[in-house]
Amino acid sequence: MKPFAYTRATDTGAAIQTITAEQRAKFIAGGTNLIDLMKDSVEQPDRLVDISRLELARIDEVNGGVRLGALARNSDTANNPLVRQRFPLVSQAILAGASPQLRNKATNGGNLLQRTRCYYFTDTTMPCNKREPGSGCAAIEGYNRIHAIFGTSPQCIATHPSDMCVALTALDAVVVVSSPNGSRTIPFADFHRLPGNTPQIDTNLRRDELITAIELPASEAVFAPRSHYLKIRDRASYAFALVSSAVALDMNGDTIRGARVALGGVAHKPWRATEAEKILIGAKPNQQTFLRAAEATIRGAQPQKHNAFKVEMVKRAIVRALTIASGETA
Ligand SMILES: Cc1cc2nc3c(=O)[nH]c(=O)nc-3n(C[C@H](O)[C@H](O)[C@H](O)COP(=O)(O)OP(=O)(O)OC[C@H]3O[C@@H](n4cnc5c(N)ncnc54)[C@H](O)[C@@H]3O)c2cc1C
Ligand code: SF4
């Protein structure tokens, strides 16, 4: 590991000031992703700015919605009564990820910014446009079983690994950030990026911006009674998603009034399945409807050599998650 300097930030302003002043400084929160990447020489910051003790760990009700502090631990967020009651999808998604020990350390802000699990990204002997722009993509001609089937580019076919972010995408969360220029909010759908020609840039967060909170809007609480996070992975626990599906329905009698469908493990960003949502809205919640929604989603899929199985898996994950969320029987 390359030597680095360490600063413990005493307040938000000081943390932002240090990051702004030093081009190669990075924030560290729980450290569960960043430290691993530093050990592999994938990340090589000159300075770590420790933000873990800043007062950004509260989880509060705000305007009928819930505001998750960026430094609230994943375990505290998943087990928070407000989150469990109003946004159980978020709770389920977090609990489907990592392990209890990791969730006790990992923070909400860090979860959003965790980097891809593409094997070639962490293997510094291999070409990787995300790690070293212009070096090539070893995954495109290599072993690409865990890679993306939507939104890929000739530069990168990596996926975003987070579970929590899939639920946040489905529920139209908003990311609140602070920088020397003040505060701004970023709709969750615009937070992560597709790879395009710049796969080294994962998100639209600027490097001098600190995530301070994630807001779950009050309007999304209507989905609480009928939502489900389904994660399909190689092991029953402690494994990243091959495919995951976060779904939520709002009913008006026996008709679907509102629908949310998002997918994980299939794209460079959490993938909102808007075509599926259009089919669901106004329809009856049954197997034919769910299958039509799933089929509309996979129409645009572009699998790689080793991951064509994900196309069928997405279809089944959507149908299964919707079946569970709606209480219908398959
Ligand atoms: C073995 C293992 C298994 C895992 N399995 C899963 C899984 O199944 N599902 C899943 O979703 N996740 C999984 N994870 C990932 C885990 O959830 C993330 O590592 C964790 O959420 C990152 O949070 P952190 O606070 O530790 O971030 P850190 O490692 O501290 O930081 C990560 C990045 O975020 C930046 N950062 C952190 N906080 C802020 C902030 N407030 N503002 C701006 N930048 C910030 C840092 O600079 C760094 O670039 C796993 C991790 C491990 C090690
Ligand atoms: S898929 Fe992306 S992260 Fe993986 S090797 Fe290619 S460029 Fe790197």
C-alpha cells in the first residue's frame, strides 16, 4: 500500500476544505471498500480525510419522508423503525448485502460510492479503462459472467454492486451534497452514470462534494405495504447480486395505480425498468401482467459471451418479486 497522510475532520466545512485543497485526497467513512482498494493499489490517495465522526449519522423524519444521514451505518439504517415502517424495501435491500459485521461499519454515503466488483478492475496486471483510462477492457473479451447486460459501452461493461442503491433508485431518493459552493440535491436516477467514453467516472458527484444525506420522499411511502427486494446470487449470503429486483406497487382496488421496478447486477448504475412500470400501471396484478412487464424490460438487453443467463434471470426476478409484493400466487 502506498503511504498516505491522515486527517480526522472535525466538522463538515473542514472536511470539504481539505478535499478541495488537495487534489489527491479522499474521504474515508467506514473504509470497507476504500481500504481494500488501497491494499490492491487500485486507489492511491495521498491523504485520507476521515469523516466517520462527523455529525451526519442521524435518521430523521422530514416533511413526511425520511432523511438518512450519510454517515448512518447500514445496519442502523436497515433496523431503524421509520425506515422499516415506511420504506421496508430499503431495509430489505440493505440486509441482503454484505455481512452483519460489514453493515455495522459501512455507511450510507460509502454504499453509494462503492466501486465495481469487476475482477479486472482490482487486478492491476490487467487492462481496465475504469482503473487506467485508455488501457482497454479485459472483460469484454474475457470472463464476463458477472457483467452488465444493459447500458454498456465499448469501453466498459462493469456493473454497480450495491443492493441499497437499487431500492433507492426504485423509490426516487434524492442525494444531498455539500461543497465549497454550498449545497445541492441530486435525484438518485442522475447520481450514477453509464460508462460511455469515461468509465473512470462512476457518478455525477464532483470530487469536492461531500454527501451529507439521502432523502426518501414522503410520496414513496404509499408503496410500503407492497414492495419486495429479491436478490439472486451464487451463495445464499455474503455474495454480490448476479441479478436483483426491487419492486413496489400501489393499488387502487384491484388495479395497479403506481409501480416501481429497478434492477441490480445488470448495469453500470442501478437500472430503472421504466418500460415495465408503464405496463404495470393501470393493469391487474396477475402473472400475465408481470410477464409482459418483464418481457418489455429484457427487450433492450445486450448480453456478453458468458452472461446471457442474466437475461432470463432478470425476467424471472421481476415476475417473482412482483408476485411476492402483490400477494398473488404464481
Ligand atoms: C466482502 C464484502 C462483501 C460485500 N457485499 C456487499 C453486498 O452484497 N451488497 C452491497 O451492496 N455491498 C456489499 N459490500 C460493499 C459495502 O456495502 C461497501 O463497502 C460499503 O457500503 C461502503 O461504505 P463505507 O462507509 O465503508 O465506504 P468507504 O470504503 O469509507 O468509502 C467508499 C467510497 O466512498 C467515498 N465516501 C464515503 N462516504 C462519503 C461521503 N459521505 N461523501 C463523499 N464521499 C464519500 C470514499 O471516499 C470512497 O471513495 C461488500 C463489501 C465487502 C468488503
Ligand atoms: S468492465 Fe470496466 S471495470 Fe471491468 S475491465 Fe472493463 S473497463 Fe475495467
